[in-house]
Amino acid sequence: MKPLSFAVFGIFLAGLGAAPALAQQQALPASSAPQAAPTAAAPDDGGLTGSVTGEGAWQDLGVAIPAFPTDNPVPTAAEGGNTGALGKSLAQVVYNDLKNNGLFKPTGPDALPGIAYSEVSAPNFGNWRARSAEMLVQGFVRAAPDGRLTVGCYLYDVALGSELARQGYVVQPADWRRAAHKCADMVYSRLSGESPFFDSKIAYIAETGPKDHRRKQLAIMDSDGANHRFITNGQATALTPRYSPDYQQIAYLSYLNGNPRIYVYDIGTGTQHLVLQSRNPTFAPRWSPDGKSLLFSMAIGGNTDIYRIPATGGEPVRLTNTPGINVGGSYSPDGKRIVFESDRSGSQQVYVMNADGTDQKRISFFGGRAATPEWSPRGDQIAFTCICGNLRVAVMNPSGGDMRFLTNSWQDEAPTWSPNGRIVQFFRTEKNTGHTSIWQVDLTGRNERKLNTPVDASDPAWGPVLP
């Protein structure tokens, strides 16, 4: 897959003119990755100024997101077939992104009147105050003669009648959803002060066929479940994918005729290379934060231990050496420690150790068992599967304290984190049917979201935010 042609530039007001105008466009080479340009009029204090004050006040915001108008409804290869229809789809994606993270109370284009193209840079704040909107997201879409789309995105504080941020994007029609996700990322970051995560990808295992002969393929999709595609053909079973820290590669486990192999798939070229081939049961490859090595587990002579191997292949180094089963392995963000599961105490529990395998100690002491731990990108929490009657997703701090459940279903397992550590993703098995699906839940545990996939889905992995 070739790098996206996705230029980002500052949008400037057109002086006394009513329609939004573009200036100082950053022309990036078609092969370059997208880069954010400085915005024109956003405050430079790094925090939100205006009517939203006090700790936590940005939560519960009423955000209005009307359809993005166009200056000229012309045909396009993007959603809806013309720029007029596309404007509503863009706003709908922004609305869905902001609605499902549990921090805002947005109102989307289906429930709002349309706006004129001239209003994008000159909102009618009185009308929006009458609708009790606190924040306003407006944008536009235009088509260039070469077929590319220009999408503008503005964030306004309605109470103060002021602009908070703006950004613009030039995309190919097929990439229109990325412009919408970038817009949502801008709004999210500006209001929350946290890192964005909407413009990111998810890898997972697509499952079909009878339970005793499942076909398991590696697949990827956008963070909201759109733009789905299969990576492997299903001839070999694929398991436990994980994105590299730079998003360029996916490590996964493959079984063909009972023989395990660890592969690294290159997203840009569509090629893959073999990291490890073994006759011994092998599990769960995981990247180091610098992308130079992989952790994995391997069973030899009745014991299962955790190993480290260069991502390019080479000689594995054993990090654990105790009787029993040591599985998993997830690095802390600084790369200094590893969290893993082990049954050395008699039942599955969570342990941590230094990156070189020293100072191994148990941190989970609550009732039940614990499995599949994964360190948050923020470093402050560890998500894991709690086998406490049902299988539930839970989190705790790196010392094992402050444990709490995020889900309460029959079988939720294999949590993985959003790039900013605000959302936990996992897969759920239905009790009666056995069907599996991917879900997301925020850290309050109150906001769950199911991602639509064309077939059953398991083993999700969230990739970094795209550049």
C-alpha cells in the first residue's frame, strides 16, 4: 500500500469576505506522509480558553456538528457521489467519533439544520446559543479540478463567540474519512488537552467456519470499523496481531500444519518476513517500544517461558525460567519493564519484571485468575482479563492496586489500548451463539461501543495514530 497523499495546511479567513478561503498551503510531495501545519488563529496557551473552566469541565460538553456545506455540489468519487452529500457524511463521522468516547455530548447533522457555505467562517452564534450549544464544529468540502478534496474544520466557543482552532486537509476521494477523523482529533485534543486517537487503524483476526475448523485471517480496518480489508488468505491460521510502534508493520503468529511461525508484515509494501519458525508451541509476539525486538512465549520440555528476539530474526533470549507457564509480555512505555502472566503460584496471575528478566514479582492478589495483561501507553494502568466467574476486562495500576472492572458480560477478553490510553478494546464472545465481536469501552466503563465487522472477530490490536 503506497503512503497516503494527505497534505495539511492552515486555513485563514478571507478578510471581509464571507466564504472561507485558503492561503499558505503546504504543498507536500505525493509520496510524503501527512504533516500538520500551524493553525492560523488558535490560542497558543495550550489549554482551552473561554467558557469552559475548572477541572473536568470539558467533559459533558454540548457540541453541535452540522453538515459540512460545499461551495459547489460537484461529482466526486467519494461517499455519496457529490460534494454536497459528502459534507453530511464528513460531519457524521466527526459526530460518531466524539460521541463514542464518553467525554462529550455531541449533536450530529441528522438533528441540526444545515448551514450556508458563507457561515463556516462566520457562524451565527445567536442561533447556536438558542440551541444551548456550548461548542460548535463547522467545516466545508470542496473539489479541485484534479479530483482531490479540500476539507476545512473549525472549532468555536459559542458562549464567547470565538474561534478556538482550525485545520484543513487535502485528500484523495478514497481518503475522505481520514479528513473527518483528523477533524475529530483536532476537536478532541483542543477541548481535552489529551493526545488524539481517531485517525488510527485496528488489526484483528477475522473468523469464519465451524468451531472445530475455524478459518482465521489477519484483517485491518479504521478505528471506527470502516475501510475493512483482509491481509492473509486464511490458508494458514493467523493469531494475536500487534502493530509496530511506527505503524509500518504488524507482527503476528501463523500456524500451518501445526507448525508455528512469527511473521512481520510490512503495511507499505504488502510483503512479510519470517522472524521465527519453531516446532514448539509458540504464542503472542509483542513489540518493544523502540520497534527493534519482539517478545514471545514458547513451550519447551513442559515449561513455557518468555523470550526476546530481534524483529529482523535471530537467536532468542530467554527472560523467564520457572516451572509452569509464563505467557504474554507487554512492555511499559519506557521499555524498562514487562508485564506478563504466570501460573507459578498455582493459578494464572499478573507479574512484572525488568526488561532483562530480572526482579520478577507478582502484582495481582484479588480473587480469581488474571490473563492477557497489557500496559497502557500512558504508563499508569495495566488492562487484563479477569477470570472471576465470567471473563471481564479490568484495569489496575502497575503495582496491582486500584483494580476495577470495565465490563460485565459473559466472556470479554484480550484487552488492548487506544494510542492515547483513554479507550480499551477487547473481543466479546456471545454466550448462546459463540459469535465473537470487537468492542471498545472508555475508562469509566459506562460507554461501550461495538465495531461492525463482516465476519466474527477476535484478538484486536490498536495501532498508533497515523502521521
